[in-house]
Amino acid sequence: MSTNERPLSPHLQIYRWQWTMALSILHRATGVGLAVGTLLLVGWLMALADGPDRYAAYQEFIGHWFGRLLLFGWTWAFFYHLCNGIRHLVWDTGRGFELNVAAASGYVVGIGSVVLTVIAWLCAYNLTGAIS
Amino acid sequence: MSLQTPLGRVRGLGSARNGTHHWWMQRITAVALIPLGLWFAVALIKLTGASYSDAIAWLQSPINAILLLLLIVATFHHMQLGLQVVIEDYVHHEGAKLVLMMGQKLASFALAVAAGFAVLKIAFGG
């Protein structure tokens, strides 16, 4: 087909790497990560529906260091995708595209997602009495 | 000369074949997921280390069951729309694209049904 002969736009590696580019690809990466992470949600609900034994097995899995690592990563991916998703919705109204504003909102999203993740885990550990 | 309206002529054309429907549904589910996601995050924090009976009791509250069902519908709809775009952008082999697209759509739907069924079973006291 003739479309294959058309020039391509410059490849990604030609551009100087920028914060906003990293945020953009992270939105996709966290989206895919969250999609995989829904298995944790479905697993939790199915375990609950199945009965106490399956629920105990699920609790054991999620309490294991690997389970906690998955859940921690998922928490950050959730807050990142949420914050950056709101940033995207603001862009959809045509606002916030100025270079300095887009960079600043990016920093807010990056720092905000980490802060929210830490707060969520501190609250959760507080409730279980691991931190008092 | 055609009696077709300009709108009738372009409907169904374009690379996505469906105009702005995909984009719009992604925004609707995104907006729904802001309050639903925050509600669920807070609920999960409160449920950390909860016993089996505590978790069941939480899910049997009608408001929690309803919000959870809404979260499930919005999440899996948003998820399959998003995965669709990722596949369309990066997979250029037609066969692989078709298999991945069918796989992710069917898996998203199956996960949504499984999650919804689990919620209903618990909520109705099964």
C-alpha cells in the first residue's frame, strides 16, 4: 500500500527526554498495570463469596511481602492514574496547555500521587495497629 | 445527486468507525470513577486486616453493594476502552491485533461478571 511510503513523524528517541513525556507514558503504563491489578479486586470478591477458608488464603497471600508489594504498587498506580486522569479532564476543557502550566500540573500530579499513596498506607497500618 | 444528508454519508467512516463514541464513553466512566474510586480507596483502608465476618457485613450493606456494583461497571468499561487504544497504537499485525482485542474485551467482560456475581451473592446473603 502507498501509505507505507509516507514519511513517519520523528521517533521518540530524537526528542530530549522531558518530565511531561514521562508522565504521559506513565499514564498508559499505570492504566495497563491497573487493568492487571483488577485481578486482585476480583480475587478478593471471589474469595469473600467463596467462604472463610478462601478468604483466609487470600489474606495470607496479600499479607505476604510479595502481596503487599503488589498492593503498594497498585495503590500508587491508582492514585497516579486518578490524579493524571483529572489533569487530562481539565485539558479536555481546553485549559492548562501553556508549557509552564502543563509542567507545573505534572509536578503536582507526580508529588500528589506519592503523598496520597503514603497517606493511604499510613492510615491502613494505623488501623491495624502496626503503627500506633 | 444523493438524497443522503452529509451526516448520513460520513457515519460509520473514519478509522474508528464510530466517531466520538469511544472518547465520550471513556470520559463518562472517568468522571464516574473519581468519586467511586476515592470511596473504594477509603473503604479498603478501613477494611485493612478485617475479619471475614466484618468484610461480609460491610458488603451486605445495600449502599456499599450498590456503590461497588457501580464501581465494577465503570472500572471494567473504562478498562476495556483504554486497553483497546493501547492495542490499536502498538500492535500493527492484523492477526495479533484481532486476537488481543478479542482477548481483552472478553476478559474484561468476564472479570466484570465474576466481580458483580460475587458482590450479589454476598449481598443477598449466599
